[in-house]
Amino acid sequence: MLMASLLKAPSFISPLQQKLNYVSFSPFTNLPSKYYHASTRNGRCHVPNMAVKAQVAVEGGVLDNESVSINEEIDYGVVSVHHVGILCENLERSLDFYQNILGLEINEARPHDKLPYRGAWLWVGSEMIHLMELPNPDPLTGRPQHGGRDRHTCIAIRDVSKLKAILDKAGIPYTLSRSGRPAIFTRDPDANALEFTQIDD
């Protein structure tokens, strides 16, 4: 159990309105310690975004079983990533890559005529990529050879070796994961980096 000396009372126990000597945390879950390690920085106690059980020693007295959920104030209902916006210079060229090379399908239900620029929505599982024909402020040259060292979009797939064969046939360059895991990195016609990582059921 970690004892953290506080210079300032953390906001998640502010209702106690007490001067704190120390706070000790005991997670509700049985997660490994690396998931709930707490530390102090700049006089504040930093803990993960998870529910913890706080036992607070106040002026020599201990308030036992004071349960506090530290994520209640910031829980606004995150569900998933809805889409990723990718800039392109020429929509038809990008669609040729994303549809004919990668095999992604257009979501016809998404409107294309309500925005002041050309674009297309492509299904990626239950999420989407939004191609936007807009000027790209990023340089097209001088980018890292390995897309994993650049800003990138990661797509989960079932078979990296099959995608590798597809890219080889199309003459599209790629790099493999530097860590040895089954993942492949490539770029679209506008040098946007894409990662494809293999997952199992």
C-alpha cells in the first residue's frame, strides 16, 4: 500500500474539508500494481483514472472506508473513436488507394454535400476515416521513413502477411514493426502514415 505525503489536498476528496497528513490508496480491483501506482508531483497526488478506496488520516484520526471515485467529475461518457480525419490533395487518387488497395468501403449514409470541401467517409470496422480534400499544412518530404515514428492512424486487422502481399503486388513501400510484433506501416498518396496491427480473437 502506497503512502503519499500531500502538500495540497487533492480535489477528489475536497468534500471532506479536512487538513490531510497523508492519503493511502487501496484499489478495488486486483489489477497489477503497475496499473494503479500513485505518485506526487508539484504537491499534488497523481493516480490513474480509476476508482480507489481512500483511507485518510486527519490530524491523527483515521477516516476508514471512505470510498471515492476519482473519475466521476470527468466521466462524460466516452464510447469509442468515431472517425479519423485525413487530408488529401486529390480525392479520386486517395479513394483509389483506400478502396482499391486497402479494400475499404464508402459509407453512403454520410453526407458529402453539406461541407464546403470535397470528401468521403470510409468504413473501418464500426468506425470511419473521413477523407477531406483540403490543403495539407504538413510537409510531404522529410518525414520519417518508418511511419511508427510519425503521427499515424492505426487500424486493427487479422492478417498482416496478407496485407504485406497486397502492398508488394501494388508496389507500395512499407516498413515492419521495429519491436517484432505483427504490424506493418505504410503511407497513403499524401504521405499520411498508416499502421496495420494484427489482432487475434
